Amino acid sequence: MQNGLYEWLEAYEDPPAKYRPVPLWSINGRHDAEEIREQVARLQEMGMGGGFFHPRPGLANEYLSDEWFDLFAAALDEAEKRGLQLYIYDENSYPSGFAGGHVSAELPDCLSRSAGQKILERPGPGELPYANAHFLSSPGQPIAVYAFERTSAGRMRLTRRLDGMPSSEWGQHGHSYLIYDWRAAETNGWLGGFAYVDLLRPEVARVFIERTHERYKARFGASFGKTIPAVFTDEPEVSPGNLFQAETAVPFSYWFAAQFADRAGYDLIAHLPLLFQDAEDGTGGLRDAKEVRADYYRIMFELWRDNYVIPLGEWCRANGLAFTGHYLEHQWPIPWVRFSPGVMSLYEYMDWPGIDFLTCSPLSADGTDALLVTVREAASVSRQLGKARTLCEAFGAGGFDASTQDFKRIGDWLLAHGIDFLNPHLTAASLAGARKRDHPQSFDWRLPWQYELRQLTDYIARAQLALTQGKADRRVLLLHPTRTAYLYPATTSWEAAGHPFEEMVASYKTLLQRLSDAGIDYDLGDEEIMARHGRIDAAGRWVVGAASYDEVILPRRHGVGDAFDGGTAGSLCRRGRHRARTGGPHAGLRGRHARRRLGCAGCPAAGIVRPRVRGRADRGLVGGQPTALRVRAEPGRRGLRGGRRTKERMRRRVPMRSKFAGLPFSRACCRKAGGCCSLPTARRSRWP
């Protein structure tokens, strides 16, 4: 942060490297030190602040070899001479965690595996796939088998568990079967011919750090926290065994089943059908399906957090590095296929939370995008927990026909919604052969408009410098219904469309956009983070970490799990002063608190936060879609109002001392030590 006005204006004229956009620098051919040094100079000419040294398919210098580290040393030396920064990218391409195959080779028992489902309805003679159905931990062998029948309504009804007996005897107990079989990790060309690893296992993170992070430290530790400010992790995932899994399968191992039994107190294997089906229990021994699913994803999240994410973050901080990058956050709130559960909660353990915003077509039609939710997830945690930066890997796979207009439009929108570190995807060291088809475009010296690119990078750098000088003051908190999707059966679909929670997701995303259109800035409240860092202050304001809120909105059909439980909700109801709610029914509590009311005693309707209500947000709802929003603060306090005249009202009500000339941002008040300055607020990007 700049301390004085003169110092700030000087930095604004030519922002230093730490405030400039920094691309993923794709090291993807056979390179030597001289070429690497020359490309560092080219990055500086384009106005970049350095590069994320990113191995990529096509790399001919062996990854993690002495030759690889010699290239990094050349880049580091040149960056130091030029006042740039060089960032570590922690994997050979992505997803992070397997160290280019070293972890896979050293820990073959820790490869990612899964349980898949097969449905056999009245199979004919010889169609049963197993001659013997004993418990074997080998691919294709059953983990669990159930006989089932169809009810008059067409639903499945489990009648008997059959694993442990020969398949020749199954017909004595039924004629249709649900088979849950063991599926091995699959090798993949994108992973260099290796299979991905199980990030739930603690030994995976240990070996990954030893083979990657410690190797960088041994050679370049003296530059950590200086020329090397951070480590970038890219799309680590809790995988069902295949990088591009197409079948319905869920991550599973016998190790995980043992962990599940210890933490949940019952047998996961016996309950496998309930992860895939809303089946009736005719055996008399199974728990509620939604409870099983909530426990499954909760325990998966806890193991991933404790055994992988936290160790990586702690290693980085212990060695003077910021931990940044992004997860697979794109398909919120789906936790299956490749999209791992609880991404927003994991931002607590990153120093610079990050997201990915791909392609260059978004926002070109009406200035809106469904990934507003992921931007807000990262930006909210950064503000609540005092993170220094919020990163976005942007523009990837936009195509060679993408233009500076696209980058400007998308960049403005990201910066307006809370991003303050743009990471362009990517700058290719080589475009020879098939490399030119690796998620183009490439921000480099080959572009016919490379000199115009400097104008864009200077513009972004100045905006990022300004954004990092103050602190946004958001008064509205929107409870985030991430765990609602945990309650439904896993499928192959990456989209919410067609799922029972489709309406909830659509309504929620519409609400986010309506708030933004109304000029009402807001944060999202993750239940895990609120349980750890939430409280009510003496003035009755909801506090999450370093942030406090006057108004809280509970979205319609919101289901919460074990972290933000009935006791927590009731306590906040009784003590808080400011509340708002949306119209329509609420899902209420799930998991172990499924029968508890959200709210304290006296709430007339489950799921509605009512005590001392000071506002409503349920008016103007048409078909469940919010068309207008009205949130009233307590008497004597300035209120926030949404509707047709919101823009004019906000302009009159919000104090201003300055503005960003030339930026397509709304204005909002910013708290800053020693004065007040303006920051961008969330609005649609209507610029070309």
C-alpha cells in the first residue's frame, strides 16, 4: 500500500510489477537459458509484471530435472535485473498434485479410484457380469450388490444386499440388481501417461511437497518472498479416477470407507446406493438418503482440507510464499464428476484466493454471466478474512480472434466485482505445431497488436493499484447455499439443468445479478467460514472475520448442513438486529440437523429468520424470480433500496470524494485509513 499522495501518484503513473497483470507463461518446447531471458524482456515490454513459470504439454526439457531448474534460474536472474517477479507454478500442466507423475509412481496405492453403478433389470442367462461376487479390491469386482424391485410409482425399492454370495444365487432373492463396482484410476495423455492421485490421502501432499516445493526451495529459497512471491496451484480435484470422467462414479477407496465409518459412525459401503439413487429401503437397515449424501461430501471435504489444502498453505507461509491459484469452481454448486465440494470454504486457507474465468465471449450480449457467483465467492472470503489479493486466471481459450476489446470488457467486469490480480491465460513460449491449439490465444510478441497490448496492461495495472489501496465496505450479506446440492443423487451432468435444485440455482444467480444491477454491493456467507469466524457484535451487526453487515439475506430454498447448524442460526436470530429474507419456501436444515428449525423459538415458519425483522426482500417476486428488492435498515440508519430508481437513489445517498476517470464502474464508499476514496462496485459491463 502506498503511504502518501505523491508516492501514490508516482506509482499510478507507472505501477510496479506487483500491481501489473502476470500471465501464465507456458514453457512448452525445448528451451535454453538465452531464449528464456529474451522472453522475460518481452514480457516486460508488454507491461506484464513477470510470469507464472508454467510447464505445459510440448515441454521437451525434463520437468523437475536439473535442466528444468536451470531454465527457472535464468528466468529468475533476468526478472531480478528488470524488477519483475517470477512465480512458481506447482505442477506439470494441471491438475495439481501428482508432480508430473512422481507422486503417482511413488504411491501407486494412492491413485484416485471410484465406485461406479450398474443397473441390471431382469438380466437374461449369462448376462450377470461376475462369476463370483466376493469382496475383492480389484477393478470390476463388486463392492456392494443389492436386489431391487420397482414400486407401482416406478421407484426403486431395495430388497436385499447380495454381495458376499455367488452370483449364481442372486436369483433366489430377486431379478433386478444394483451393482457398485470398484473402478481403477485411468492413465491419461494429458498427465504424461500417468494416473491422477487421491488428494484425500495425507501421504500424497507430503510426497508432492517433497518432489516439487522442496526442490524449488533448495535452489531458490533465498528469493522466496522477494522476487518469487507466490506459488500457483491449478485445479486440484478429488477425482473419481479419470481426468475427464464420463460415467456416473464417485470417489471411493477402502481407506476412505474406514475414515467415513470413524467420522459418521456407520458403514458407507452398505449405503452406496443412496449416493446414486432416491431408492426406498426395503431392508430396514439404511439411513436417510440425504443424511448419507451430506455426510459423504462433508467428510470428503474435511479430508481434502486437512490432508492436502492446509499442508500446502502452511508450507508456503512457513517459507515466505503466498499460496494462490484456483480450484474447479466453475460448476457451482455441483460436488460430483470433477467438481469437488466446498471450494469457497477452502479459500480460507489460501493467501490470495483465485478463480478461473475462461473464453472471451462472456458479457458480450447483455453484460451478465453465470460465473458471477464464483467471482463473488473468492472476493467475499478475501474481504472477510483480510486476504491481500484476489486472483483471476482470465481470457483462456478465447481464440486467436479475441481482441483487446474483449479483454477490456471482461477485465472491467472482473475488477468491478472484486478481483484485483488479473492473470492472463496464457503467454506461449512456443507456438510450434500443435502448441498453437493449446487453449489459444497467446499474449505475446507475435501479435499484430502487441504494442496496443501495453495500453491495456497499463490500464489494468493502474486499476489494480487503486483497488489494493482501500477496503470495500459492504453492508449486505447473502447466505450461500452451496451445500444444498449435496443432498441429491450424483449424476454425470456438470450443469444444474435437469436437477431438482435447478430452480434454486437459477433463482439464486438471478438474485445476485439483481443486487448487482441495483448497485447494492454484497458479500456471500459460506456456512463453514461463518461457523468458524461468525459472531454478533455489541451493536447487533453480523460479523464474519473482519467484515460486518447490517442486512442478511436468506435465499429461497436454502439448505444448510452441519457447519452452520440450528444452534448457530438460533443464536444469530436472537442476538442480531438486522435481517432480511427472500420469498418462497426454504429447504431448512439438512444432514444431522434435518429436523431442527432454522431460527429460534417462536419463528412461525421453518427456514425464515424472523426475530426483530427489519426488512423484507420478498416483494416483487414473479414465479420465484426476484424482480425487485427492498431492504430496509433499522430506523435511523441509511437504507438500501432496489428497483427502477435505485441508481439515482444510490447516487444521492453514497458520499463521494473522488472517482476513477474513464472506468465503467459505479461508485461506492470505501473505508481507508486517513480518508475516503471510491472503489468499483458490482455492475453489469455494458462496454463493447
